[in-house]
Amino acid sequence: MDKAIKAYNSILELVGNTPLIKLNKIAEPLTGNFYAKVEAFNPGHSSKDRIAAHIIAEAERKGILKPGNTIIETTSGNTGFSLAMISIVKGYKCILAVSSKSSSDKIDMLRSMGAKVYVCPAHVSADDPRSYYQVAKRLHEETEGSIYINQYFNELNIDAHYRSTGPEIWEQTSGKITHLVACSGTGGTISGIARYLKEQNPEIKILGVDAYGSVLKKYHETGEFDNNEIYPYRIEGLGKNLIPDATDFEAIDRYVKVTDAESAHMARKLAHTEGMFLGYTSGAAMQALYQLNNEGEFSKDSNVVVVFPDHGSRYLSKVYSTEWMENQGFFDAQNAEQPERVEFIK
Ligand code: PMP
């Protein structure tokens, strides 16, 4: 930074160093102390800024990526937004293959950031030529001077969180953290943080959040990849229909599964109680805290850190749309919260 003018040199200097924020009202029914690592404070509004910045910096350092080259990735939206943001600032082209499950808000945001977007069917197997993995692979082969980020199978995904998110949480809790709760998609976030924290104190419990419809929890418990576990679900960015290399299953103590409906309601509750307008998986992680609490996982001295991955602006047409919630059947007897109606003055 310039000594006289207190300005950052570019938006990229703001990646990482996100705040840890105490959870108050929403944590009242829970036993222990609860703190949220709010990744929406990254300039690209998600934890994915960290891996995008790290993977690109490493490719530049190794001389693989040169000005004018193309960055290609498969993404549920967040990694794409981070890559597109960095590409704009650094002068790269950006091509993204996204799942048709991604919200239209997310896709519009990627296009606004100058990325070329391919929307691929969500409910096909990973080896289907139409899947976003296969489409990205093909585009990489066809595009000269391109790099494929491959976040699901890239060790640097774990490394980014091992070097930044893990040490930040250790520092912010002065080493007093007892439990980490984080969503598992590629697994980079939970695995990188887990590796760092376990090196500092092997007693810290690492709890992963998975979705019903995903294979991760069963694979962790049995070592078996069970196709029968797979069915469509709504939460974006959490759980998987394959086993990612970027997940270090040994560093994770246990998984808990959450439902689409409960996670959506919990995201809305975070806004209503804490003033935190966050993404669908933040609701999922919060829902996991309630379930783990009910199973007696925490005691009054527990210092639990939960990672909230992204911002609510990406879900305006989903979790924060009353119509969408109604269409999903999420306002049912079990989740009795009824939406606040808008009053039109005539
Ligand atoms: N939440 C959201 C919104 C995401 O996009 C992702 C990434 N797929 C995750 C959670 C999970 O993070 P990770 O990939 O590091 O496991």
C-alpha cells in the first residue's frame, strides 16, 4: 500500500483475512460458543477467491500461465466468479462450464464478469460427455494456451485453505477452537483447514456437512462408493456424486447430512436473527450445528467455528424467493415459518 494514500492496489489484495463473528440469537438454543468464519467478506463474496487466487499464482510462478492465456473450469458458480474476477484484473480469458442447477443469478454474474459460460445438465453422471467435467476437459483440449483449474482433483485447492483459512481461524481463536464445522463439496475448505488445525492440536474435531443425495458421508464411513445414495437435491455447492481428490477423508472425524428444506429455512433464519444475508450452504452448515448439538456433540466449554461459504445475493431467485420456496413445498407443517408478505400501496 502507498504510505500517504490508503488504497489497495487492486481488489485482489482483499482476498482472505475474513472476519470471525460470534453467533448470538440463533445459537441461543445450542450448548457452547459458536463463531462464524464469514467468507462472503471476500471481494468475490465467497471462499473460492482463496483457491482461485492461489491456483493462478502458482501457475504464474511455474510459468504455465502467461498474459492472454485462457483459464477453464467446472464450477457451481462461486469458483467461476472468483476466476472471472481475477482474470479481468490480470488479463486472462475465462471459460466456465456450470451445472444447470446453478441459479440464474449466478450465471448472469459470471457473464457480467466477462466469462464465457456453458450450462451443462446437472443430473447426468460425471463421465457423461455432457457433464460439466467432460465439457471443461474437452474445451481445455481444444483451446491452445489454456489451463484447467480442476478444483475437484487439484491438491492446491486444499493447499489454499491450509495456508490461509486454517491459520486465520487458529489465530482468531487464539488456539481455543475445539470443533470445526464446514461444508464438503470439493472438500478443499474442510480438508485444508483440518490439516492445519490438526497439526496445531490433534484433539480438534472436524465435522463435515453433506447433503442427502450425495455419496460423501457413506464413503467416509464405509469406504464404499454407493450409487444408490445419489439422487437430485437442491443445495448448490455441497455434497458430490463422485469422490474428489481434494477431500482428505482421514482429516475429517465425521459427516452429518442435511435436507434441502431445513437448510433453506436456516439460511433465512440467519438473516432474520443475525442480520447475516448468506448463501444456501451457510444455512446447511447452520442446520448441521443444530443437528450436532442435538446429538450431544458439544459441551458448554466448546468453541465451535462454522464456515459460511458465500453471500445471499447469489440466491435471490431461490432461498430468498418466497415463490421458489413455495414451489419446492418448503413451507410445510414441519417448517412452519410463513413468509412475510409484501404490501402493495395502491
Ligand atoms: N458452499 C458453496 C456455496 C460452494 O460453492 C462450495 C464449493 N463447491 C462449498 C460450499 C464447498 O466448499 P469446498 O468445495 O471447499 O468443499
